[in-house]
Amino acid sequence: MSAPRDPVWVDVGTPPGTDVWHIVLDVARETVDPFTALLDANELRRAHRLRDEQAAHRFVAAHGAVRSVLGSYLDVAGYALHWARGPNGKPYFDGEWSRWQWSLSRSGGHALLAVRLHEPVGVDVEQIRDDVRAHALSARFMPPEEAAEVAAQPDDAARNAAYHRLLSRKEACVKASGGRLLDGLRLGVLVPGLVEGSGAFLGQRWSLRDLPAPPGFVATLATLGDRPRRLRMFEWDWRTYPYGGHAEAPTGRAPERPDATPPPGDEDSSPPPVARRAA
């Protein structure tokens, strides 16, 4: 997810599995301001309630970009989108758009948007903070084998990274199901792949994979069910996107890392290891 050099533009069409968009939020105000027109009244209220100017800017940037991408998939203007929310805040489309599933996560100056058809999806990006007591928190809230994994790391930086990776995996699963993170802290996510639900999520299954992430971040994707699907990753580019209208299909820079996109038909391929603030 490094800065683009010579972007190659593509029409991405309908997701064959899950499309994940990386959105850089710390861009110039004059770039983001036009996208404010896409936000609905509730989003504008939420942005205005944020006293920190940078936090408000990032909120508007994330939601403006998300409305543009989703609107292009659905072939409607971004400002015309409307969605409902589940009991724990998970956004979803109803009515004619109900087959489209999506999930937004943002942390620091980055956001991820996951889009797919039919099966619920959860995505999470997490900035690795150095002010957390990773050893103590994992021992208190996570399964013993995960706490042991965190404790086994050679230094505080490595322990923090391991803790946030586990937290990100749990958050992605919880977001896919529309549950609460508190109920998902005991989920066993020591390794990605098939995750079996427990506790409040008993009987559920997720296909879990780590995503490439910017330096100092970790990211995870979860889909309900036990069959991994094809993953495509795109970089949002603020310079050329038509913020006010809609396009036949969204455009984005093709993934820089060929290993981030499994070859067609290779449903079992996963990107190499590389997730907490929801929309």
C-alpha cells in the first residue's frame, strides 16, 4: 500500500469474491471538501460532533470515498445511498440493494472498505499503538493460547503487534456477524483460516485472512461461511474520481502486490500475513 508510481486504471466490475479498497484519509482539505456534499444528515452531524479537526476531516474523507465507491457499484450517485443499521451498528442495505454487503473500518489516517455480494463481510484495520499493556490485556481477555503467543514475543513492540493482530482478527469476525467486540474477545483466532464461533457466536463460522497493511498497521478480512473466495485489492485515488456523480463501474489502481490477488478460480489462496474503528 505504498504511494502510487505509475497508476494503471481498471474497471473493476462486479466483485468475483470480495473487493477491498484502501483509502488514505490524510489528504488536502481542498481535495476532500467536495465529497462533503455526498454525506447524509446523520453523517454530517457525526462529523460536526468531532471536536478534533483532524478526526472530523478523516471521517468526512472516509465516508465521502465510501459513498463514491458504493455508488459506482450500484450505479447510483453517492449522495443517493441510504442504509439501515443492525442492533450493534452494522450498516446494511435493504430493499433493492440488499444483496450487496459491505464493511468499513478506519484507524489513524487509513480506511478499508470491503464490498461483496450475498455473504456478510467484515473488515478491520488497526493502528499498532505503543501505549497499550499488550501482555496484561491479552492475559485478561483472550484465550490462554493467544495470551501465551503475545507473551512469547521478544520485546514490547513485537508484543503490541501480536496483540493488535489478534484483536483485528476478532474485530473482523464480529463485524461480519454484526455482533459486539466484547462478545468476540474469546474467539480463537491464533491463526487465520477457518474460525469456529463460540459463546455468543456459537454455530457460526468465518473464513479469516490477514491483509496487507500500511507500516504500523494490521488488517484483517472475515466472511461468514467456511469457503474462502477470491480477493481483489484496490487503492482509492482522490485525484480522478468523479465525486458528484456515478460511473458505470468504480475505477482504482490495480494491486501493486501480485500476491494480494489470487489467480482466477483459486479460492483457497490467501495473501501473505501483513484491524478497530468502524464506520
